[in-house]
Amino acid sequence: MKNDSVITLVTGGNRGMGLAIAKSLATSGQKVIIGSRNLDNGLAAVEKLNSEGLKLDAIQLDVTDSTSVTAAAHTLAKKYGYLTALINNAGSVFDFGMEPSQISQELIRKDFEVNYFGLIDVTQKMMPLLKKAPQAKIINISSMMGSKTEALNPQSEVYRAVAVGYQSAKAAANMFTVQLAKEMSRNNLPITANAIDPGMVATEFGGAAPEQAREMGAKPITVGIKRTIALATDFENKDNATFTNINGPVAW
């Protein structure tokens, strides 16, 4: 598949890791649509990248607003007709460092609205567009923090991390990824579904400044997006139901 026929939607693509993913994929020749909760922010990001000669578009897309997701799917269907890749990058953490015995259900629900229910809503509503492509990819940006295996591994980089709402939502999203991948395979659809662990990346994610994140050992964005870009640009790769990072497989 030629890159110039690839149409990719990146949710949460107007800043941070999402923007870096969008720029890298556009640089490879793909047509990239940035999904942005605030359309003005998305348009500003696109204007800057378009001035550099890259092919990007922006669409209003709030993953926690079902009406917004439906409208985005209709707009994309009318304007492009199909999607070749969906990168569910939008994510948030609201409970970092909070004790499981004390965290409010309100915060847990906020974690799930973005990282789980929003991801499912976007995926389901974009599925008709993905099915119209000769081959398609769904890439869910997950986290090793959602791995129960690594949460219990004293040698793991996430062993001391505590964000039970976020971690639970990512674990749930991982299961959705597995079951979605199995559905695609069971129905002989040319669509793969995989999860990516970018690791801790130096962005504004979680409210921290990039400088603070770097001091805590966060990787540069270029490293954090590396595995996603490799998978999103390699249409010879038919891997399905995998959870990986730049070091290889990650325990579910």
C-alpha cells in the first residue's frame, strides 16, 4: 500500500505525543487528520504543519462526547470515504499518586471516560470507514501501567506507580484491544488491532511540564512514538492482538 493512499486519524493529535505522531506520519506521505477536542487548537497545529509542506487536516473530536464522535465520523465519511488507520492516542490521567483506598469514584469514572469508553466509542463509529479500506490498522496507545504482570514485578519501571483509575482503564482498554483483534480475525476482516506502550514520555501529559517529566526519567517524544510509527507505516506487518514497545512484547 502506497503511503499517499493512506488516510490516518489520530485522536488527541493537536499537541504532545499525538501531534508528534501526526507530524511523523504526514512526513512519511500519509494524509493525516488530527482529532482535537478544541477545533481551534487543532486548526492552529495543522496550519503550522501545512506551512511546512505536510498534508494534514483537523476535525473537532472530543472522545468523551458521543455527539462529537458521531459528527466526526460523518464528516470523515463525506470528505474522505474511508480510513486506513485509526490511532487512539487521546488519553488522560486524573488520579496519579492517589491511594486506592481513598480515590473518589468520580475520578475513576473520568479516567474511564477518556481512556476506555471514549476509545471504544471512536473505534466503533470509525469502523465502517476502516472496513472500506483494502487493509486497515487500529493502534491503541496504551501503557505498561495497565499491565498487572508489570505492576507486580519489582524490577519493572512501573512497579511503584500508583494511579489505579488510569491503570484500570488502560487494562480494560487492553482487553478491548484483544477482543477486537479476535473479532477481526474471526470474521476474516483485513483489519488489525494492536496496543502500544510508549513508556513515560516528556510531554504535558498528566499536568506535568515536559521538563519535570524529563527529570523523572521520561523519554524524548521521538523515542515514545517510535514503535507507533513503525507499526503505522508498515502495511506488510499483519501482526494482530499484540502489546509492544520499542523493546519488544509487553506483558498484558
